[in-house]
Amino acid sequence: MTRLEDATATGAHPEGAVAGHTGNSRGRRLALGVLVFLGSLMLCVAIFATWVDRVALDSGAWSDTSTKALQQPAVRTAVSEYLVDQLYANVNVPAALSAALPSRLQPLAGPIAVGAEPYIQRAVAAGLARPRVVELWRAANLRAHGQLMRILNGGSGPLSTANGTVAIDLSPIVGNISSTLSQRTGGAVTLPPGTGRIVLLKSNQLSAAQSGVKLLRAASIPLALLALAVFAIAVGISRDRRKTLRAIAIGILAAAVVLIFVRRVVGNALIDSLTTLPQNRDAAHAIWWVATDRLGAANLTTVIVGLLLLIGTWFAGPGRRAVAGRRNLTPYLRDPALAYGTYAAIVLILLAWAPVPAASDPVIAPILIILGAIGIEALRRIVVREFPDVTERDLGGRIHSGLRSAYHGARRSTPSEPATDSRYGSLEKLASLHDRGAISDDEFAAEKAELLAHR
């Protein structure tokens, strides 16, 4: 069985998967480690800055985010409590009720006003889900954010860095809540100017905010491109590119883990420290999760890219299974029309499906598509170099043969299978080697005859 054992041992192809296994020197490995670290760090910062630019600094996106946040029960409860507090703080509700009640019930106006407050809060929370109120909420956030961005971008507006504030004006919603009471009191309920204003920034904070916005917007896309350039330099100077790509994949996954930590741990801790009222923390956390939804989707995209790159480096490696897989795919990868046609079909499906926002992003999607095409071309060159003579397209047959071998292997492992039938396992293994082209027809016939002779 010497030739069978030799064929099995050499089934992983002695040439390996990638040329250039001379390895990197110690100094080169240190330089590559620094490059991979810097590239991963820049990618992490670029993803975060892009989220801030696309969500927190975009008026339309932020108003949509705030509308989604209002659909959260905790947020509606907190907003309703604030609005009702504003109403009670600016309107003498007991006096208004006393004017509306009959003379004999007027002494009950104070207790009724106090006892009705929680019921009014629940009614307001339910009313916040109505389309008209939602539109008022969206318009208030859009107006305030647009005003804020005009100032942060250095444009002119009613406020400046010298004086003034930027606030969300919720007075239309407060007025909508008090309209019923106003009708019942003959217009006795009126709201003073400025009721329901939530201050976002004060004048002494605007200058620092302007600098931060400029820095974030300048860093988002250039940092991402610079990270890719650093990764490309690392691969270019490496003498073991497969290991370098594997290190880059691990760095990309590490960047995703850092961003997940920022979203789940740092964000929650920051909200707890900034929220002075404990009853508002649930609402603040709900808003944070809605606002960082796109950051979570970006993290998912980063994890997928890192895992695909990690799987690709394994598939291009010298392992027995990886080599067998490459050999089976060689006839299909050798044909550029078939290889790139399949890749294009997969890309079109992902673009139409858009499982993550990156699939529809006009900047990120083309970059990922180009990187994927580079990976396909690199794999094509590897298999053409490794298996120049493999042209037969019989992937289905090889899969069937592998499944059949696995099935018989499982049957042989059961206690009910006689030990004397082990030669059938050798025959299956021999047939599998022959199907993969590891042994010639003559070798297959000779080994088969030898196995059948030893009954």
C-alpha cells in the first residue's frame, strides 16, 4: 500500500498555495505589524466618523432617526412627561379648571389637576403616535438640526458663536396638547413664548463644536481610503502575503470589536453619566440604540468583510482541504467569463437585496466590489499556477463522491459494521483519489487489484 499512502500524503499538493514562502525577517514583521495596526486604527476611526457624518450631521437623516426614536415606548413616556410638566409649569391648570367647573365643584379644581396629571401623561404618550403629532415632532427636529448645522458649518443664521443658543422648539406640540383645555376654559389657557424649548448648544459651546464637525467631516472618507492604502503597502512589501492578509483580516475584525464595544459599553456608560434624571435613562438608551443603528450595520459589514478575508486566506493556504477545494474549482476559475460572471451575479443579488446599508452606499459599495474582484483574480492566478492541467468540470461528481465516502465512513464507524470490511473503505478512498486525479488509471487498477487480492 506504499503508493496509496504516498498518494494520500501528497494530496495536498506539495507546491502550496502561494508563492513566496521565504518568510519575513524580524524587522519586516515589525514594520508589517505597525502598518496593520495603523490601518486597523484608521479604519475604526473612519467608520465612526462616517456614521457621525451620515447620521448625526445630516439633518434629514437625524430627523428620520428622531422619528424612529419617538416610536420607542420609553421615549414617548419621557417626552409626554416633559410636555405635561411644561404645560403645568406655564399654565395655572387649577385656575383654568376652576373657571370651567360649576361653582359648587370649583374647590375640587386643585385636587383634580394634581390627580389628572398622570392620566394626562399617559394620554399624551398615546397621542404621540398619531401621524399629525409625529409630523410636528419631525418638523421640530428638522428645523432645529438645520439651524444647528448652518452654524456648525460656518454659515450665517439667527445665532452665532458669540451669543444665543440652539434649541428644539416643541411649543407646537405643547400647544396641541393644551388646545382642548383652552377650548373648555374659553381661551384662559395660554402658553408664554419659549415654552417647550430644549436647548442643544449654548454660545460658549458652538466654537468647539464647529472645530469637531470640520475634523470629522475631513476624516471620514480620506481615513478609510488611507487605511486601504496602508493595507496595500503592507501586502506589497510582505514576503508572505497570505499571512499578511490574514493579519489584516484579524485587524479588521479587531476594529469591528472596538466599535461594538464603543456602541454597547462606552455609549451606555456615557449616557448614564450625562442623564441627570434616572427616569429618563431608559429613553436616553433607546434613543442611543436607534441613533447608532447604522453604526451597528457598519459593524456587521466590517465583521463580514473580515471573516471573508480570513476564509480567503485559509482557502489560499497549503492545507489538504483547501488544496482539494481549489483543485475542484480550478476548471471554473480558469474561465474568466465563468468566474467573473458568477461574481457579477452574486454582486447584483447583494445590491438588489441590500442586507446592510453598505450594499447601497455609493462610496463603500464600489470599494468592496473592487476588492472582491481583486480577490477573485488573485485566486484565479493561484489555481492556474498550481493546477495547469486540470480542465474537467465535474464539481457535482466530486461532491457526490465525497458525500458517498463520508457516508460509508460513517457506516464503517458504527459497531455493527464488521471489521473485515475495512478494505471497502480503502477502495472508496482509492476511488476518491482517482476521481480527483491524484493517481493515474494504471495506479488505480494496480492498487485495486492488490486490495481485492487480500481477502
